[in-house]
Amino acid sequence: MNWNGFLFGASAALALIGALFAVGLKNIFHNILGFALALVGVAGLFLTLGSDFLAIVLLLVYVGALGIAMVYAVMLSQPLDAPRARRSRAKIAGAALLAAAVAAALWLALRGARFPPPAGSLEVTPQMTGYRLLTDYVLAFELISVLLVVAMIGAVMVARKDRGAARRPGGAP
């Protein structure tokens, strides 16, 4: 095996381990660290596949987004010393089966897919991707970011309202 193959395997293993930590650990802070580890692994995969632009964009965008996610996660999560609700084994098994089914369907769909080059272009380059993102798809890009910010603000408002009701005697709003 050559050096590139080794780095690809190590990056894939890092991404999988980080993803398992992100969904399997019980502490919200450790989940976020697992998510960051998975993103670093995916960036490594992009680097080994020769897509330096996507690797750098992934790190730059998600490192900033990860900082925001940490702030919201800490704001919205229960205190670490609060009693935790027990996880239902049936729900965990159902979620694992659903995730495996979706992953298998995506694998089969992508395995047989043939992606033609965009009209008017013989190859997809980072320059072309950046140009299209900032010209043809700039409105969609901005609308998605506004939607995400509004969703996070709404989640904070709902979480704060629920916590306030729980603190009052009798739980009345």
C-alpha cells in the first residue's frame, strides 16, 4: 500500500470514530468534540482525493459553525449534574436500523450513479464551483443561512420558555 492509501484509510477511520463519538457519547461536550473529529477526518479524505479547496472550505466553515454549535449546545443542554433520562433500547435499535437502511440506500444510489459534467464545462474545478456558488446560487446560499439562524433563535426561545415553566411552582407559565 502506498502513502496516499494509508492516509485515506486513516482519514476514513478518523471520520468514522468521530461520528461514533458524536452520536454515542452521553455528554454534549464530548458529542461536539466527536463531531469535530469526524469533520477533520472528512477534510483528510478530501485532501487525499485531491480536493484541497473542499478540505479547506470544510475546515474554515465548520470550525466557525462548530463554535456557534458549542455555544448553543451548552445553552440548550441540561446541566451535567442533572439526573438523566434512561435511553430506550428499542428506540436506539430502531434508530440504528433506520440509519443503516438510509446508508445502504444512499450507497446503492451513488454506486450506480453517473454524473455528467455541467453544460458548457468539460470538468468541475474549485474555481468553477466557487464561481457558481457566488453567482448562480448566491440567493439559495444566503436563504439557507438565514433559515438556519432563525431556526437556532427559535430553538433557544422554546428551550428558555420550557426551562422557565419548569422553575415556577406547579410548572405554570
